[in-house]
Amino acid sequence: MFSELAHRWRHSPWISNPLMRLPDRIERAAFVVGIAALLLLIPVAATIGSVTYSDLSLRSQQQRAEYVRVDARVIDATKSAGSDTDGVTTVAGTATVQWSAPDGSLHSGATDVPSALRVGDTTPIWRDADGNLVRAPDTAAGAVVNGAATAVFVWFLGALVIGGLVYLTTKAGERSRMRQWDRDWQHFLQARDHRSR
């Protein structure tokens, strides 16, 4: 890989070689610009990942400030229910639960329960300030992972686009060189045949 880079750098577009044609110079220039763009893409991806992390971290802090973890009572099995040998229904999966809102009223809703529970058991849930069931707040570790994953994804996507453009430029240069060589070969053959007459 490094030998290929050194070879391409040695034959860069600014070398004044009379054998280097315009397609060669364009191909080399695209390669150099592609490398520079990949290097410039690193801080861009890092900035996008950092902004994503900041947004997710702020949202996690807001959710943790607004949401309250309470115990809810399982009142019905909506999915993955079974019966014990003593005839008591157990719930594993999704269940209907009931909890108290801040104003004292009872609310109910379906939620996933972490393990096999019996109807009447309690399970922890998260509710907002109005007493509505919400999903668990995002964690700080999740914000870090999502921010880093976003940065890597942005750089990888940019690298694919840049690599694709350099590849297409290289292929177009090869086709142009082959057509030019064919034309030069035809001129050579015609000139040789003309001299032999």
C-alpha cells in the first residue's frame, strides 16, 4: 500500500514529464485531492460526532430530571403468558401495568417486563411529570457510543464517496489512455503502410 502511495506521489500531476498526458495528470490530481479530502474529513466527522454526543447527553439529562421511576402493578398479561403448576398466571414479555400519577389518579398501559412476573407483582417503570408512561431515559454511556458511532459513520460514508469518485476518475483516465493509444497505433500502422508503397 505504501509503495503504491509512493509511486503515485512520485508521479504527481505537477511533475513536468512530457510523457505524462492530461488524463494522467487528472488521475493523479484526483488522487492527491482525495487524500487531502479524507484528512480534512476527520475533523468534520469528529465535530458531527461531538455535536451528536452533546445533544444526546443534554436530552439524557433532561429526561433524568423530568422522568420518575415508580413501581407499577401487573394487572394483565398481553403477551408471553403462561401458567404455573399452581394455576397462577405468570407474565414474561409484555404486560398491562397500573401506576399512580402525581395527582393520585391511576394510569395503565402496556410495557415490557424484565422477567417472569405474576399478576399482582410490581415492576419498575418510568413516567413523566403528567404521569404518562415513557421509556427509560437515555444513558450517558449510550450518548458516548452514539456520538462515536456517528463520527465513524460520517467519515466512512465520506471515504466511500471520495474513494468512489477517485476510482471513477481513474477508470475514465484508463479508458481515455486506451482510446488514445488505439488512435496512435492506427496512425503508426497507416504511416508504416504508406511508406512501404
